[in-house]
Amino acid sequence: MSNEVFTAHRDLLVGVAYRLLGSVADAEDVVQDAWLRWSGVDQATVADPKAYLITVTTRLAIDRMRRAKARREAYVGPWLPEPISTAPDVSEQFELADSVELALLVVLETLSPLERAVFVLREAFGLPFDDIAGIIGREPAATRQLARRARDHVQQRQPRFDVDRARRREMTERFLAACGTGDLRALTELLASDVRLVSDAGGKAKAPVRVIHGVDKVSRFFAAVSTEAAVRAFLSADELPASFSIDVTDVNGGPALVARVDGRPVTVLSLVVRDGLIDTIYLLANPEKLAAMSHRVGPAASEGA
């Protein structure tokens, strides 16, 4: 029975942990630890298993967020959340909404662990403040204050972006076409004047280690790397692999460009579109972070815990 109860809520728990940690691997580790806590408790005394499991998972994630601070400070270049494939068979596990957008997850990284927990539980999952207060061990009034501070912070820092996904997909396809031809003028016309390119390779792949600012520098970067020779160099290969491909697919609830070698993702480009122009480009190339896109997140129910 304990296996069945936990399995019934496992996808929800992964969704909570991923939004709190921005890492599939860390989320699965936290959920596994939650299973160990669940298997060791007298479950007959648990009045609401779902609430209990969310509480345990959140508290474990908060502890992990606090420990991750030093690791993030030593990271090579910008740190971005791990992308997740949101094809239908995977998206169900995250009960997807706009709360897994990369642009939002990047902003959530700037919150304190408690602020992030309150924001996610309230905004993404709609939990009552009294329940959240019990989860984080604070009074309801203090919890509401944390929520207000987190919400204000997110509103100030989150880029305003076009929510029309058909429009975003069109812009992503136009960006791919312009890169494919190395057309500097076409690229420039797609970019906002203050566009930013934020790359995350973690020192494990080739990508800029500093944020690139401005339409001229960003357009020239992509025009330069779109040639066949540049792609070979980017992939550290003598020649293009026969299976190399780039296509538009759903990543974190929105369209993104995914480059693959032998079916394995090697680069993800996610575009933030604002007022019809590309405002921010997130480039993810750390192979450890891209690994989660290659398989269904989480063990099968029979392996579960």
C-alpha cells in the first residue's frame, strides 16, 4: 500500500522539487529521500499522505537549496536551470503550467530558499497560506509577507514576454532560418536592441562564459557560429556527424531550438520574445544538464522507490 500511495503522488513531488531546485537530478534525489522518509514513518498516523509528502519534499529541497549556494558560486560561467522536454509523454510528470518557463526559473534563482518555496507552493500549486506556513515552519502572517516579497521581486525581475506560443514558435523558426544562412541582417531584424545572450556550459562545452549584450554583438556571434566549420568547432568534431540536426521542439513549456548528435541533445536555445523581438537568448550546452532531456524523467513505478 505504501508503494501505491507514494507512486500516486510521485510526479507531483518531482514537479514541486524541480520548480524549487531547477535541476531534474536534484529533484529526483530529493524525491528519493522523501520516499525513504515515507517508508520509515508509521503511515497509519498520517492523516493526509499528499500533504505529508509535499511537506517532506519541500523541506528537503529547501535544505538542498541552502547547500547549493557554494557550489553555484564556483560554477564556471552563468548557471541556468536544467531544461526539460515538454513533449506530451514527459510534460504530464510536471503538471505543466507557465511555472516551468526558463525565464521564470532564472528569476526564482535570485530568491531566498524560503521565498522560493512560498512562491512555488502558492503560485504554481495554489496551496493555502496556512498550509504553506506549516510546511516551512513559519507563522501565517510571516508566510504572507514572504509571499508578497517574493511576488514583488519576481514581477520586477521577470522579463515581460509574449505568451502567444504560436508567435514564439514563428520567431524561433525565423531565428533558425537566419542562423542557417548566416544572414546578419535577418538576424539583426529579429533582435531587440538590448538583447542578451546567456550561456551555460559549466566549463564542459564550448560557449561564452560571460553574458553577451547588444544586438550587434549577439547577431555577429550567431552569424559566426552558423557556418559549418564553426559548428564542427563548437561540437569539437573534425566533421559534422551524419545524424546532426537542429529542430524546434517544446522545452519548459515553450518552443526552443534543440541541436542533437546521434539523437542526443547537445545544445538548447530558448528565446524570450518581447514586443515581437527577441529579448533574451538562453543557450544551454552543459552535457550534464541536457542529459535529462534524453529520457523520461524519474524511474518507472516498479523501480520507485
